[in-house]
Amino acid sequence: MDTFLNKKLYSDTFKYIVHGKQKDLSLSFDTGCTDFLKEPWNNDELEARISKILSSTKLIIQWEKLILSKKTISTGNYSTNISIEEYIILEKLLENRGEPVPREALIFALFGKYKRNSRIVDMHISNLRKKITILKKYDESCCDSIKTIRNYGYMII
């Protein structure tokens, strides 16, 4: 199963479109894709699916007193920059607030495919926790933190 669109060009918007054979459909949705093109596909179908995703893409997400945008997380007058990867992970966690998100789904959201033994999600979670801790120094009630679900993934309560 390959990533359908070039990650460098469309990394923040189209990361959830994948394509492959019918047998890959269930696995793709189970690991976090939001759309799947069965082979063979055509450009008209792709354009229709991209339009649907663009119309539903949120640019700013609020989590308690924390505001998440594509480039920063902030609370009140304090903000810190985040990478697009940190944004993708935090967005996925917030979409599933209160439910654990498997590491595999977060890896899939970043790369469009599963990468075995990758610690990249753990590294980004660690960076996000540090940034959230810094923001909490300025506003203690800004938000909860990211909880580790051992041998499974992460969640926001």
C-alpha cells in the first residue's frame, strides 16, 4: 500500500488518501486513513475526493484553553511553534479525545504507510509534552496532557 500523493507537496492536507488493492481497504481504514482509492482509479475521482477533504479541513482547533493552528499552539498571550508532524499527531489525538489512538494509526497519519519499529511518533509526543508543559507554566489550567497507553498508543483525556 503506497501513499497516493507526494508528501512534500501535500503533507498537511492530503496525508489520509491512500490507494491500493481491495484487500488493503480494511487495513487502511483501521490504521487511520480517511479516504481510499481502489485501483484502478481516475483523475475525476481524485479531484472529487480532494474537494471533499479541502471543504472539511479545519485550520484552527481549540482544546480547552489551548489553541492549535498549523504552526503554533497557544494559550492566552503565550505561544510556541510546532512542526507539521506535531500538528498532525495532536490533531489526530484531539479528533479521538477520550479514546486511545494506536501508535500505528499515528505513524500512518504521518507517512501514509506503516513503518515497523519507528520511534518517530514517540519523539514527537515527547516534544509536544515539553511544549505543553511550557505553556502550562503561563496558564496552569490551559489543558491536560498526552497520556501513554502502554503497548498501544496515546490519548488525550
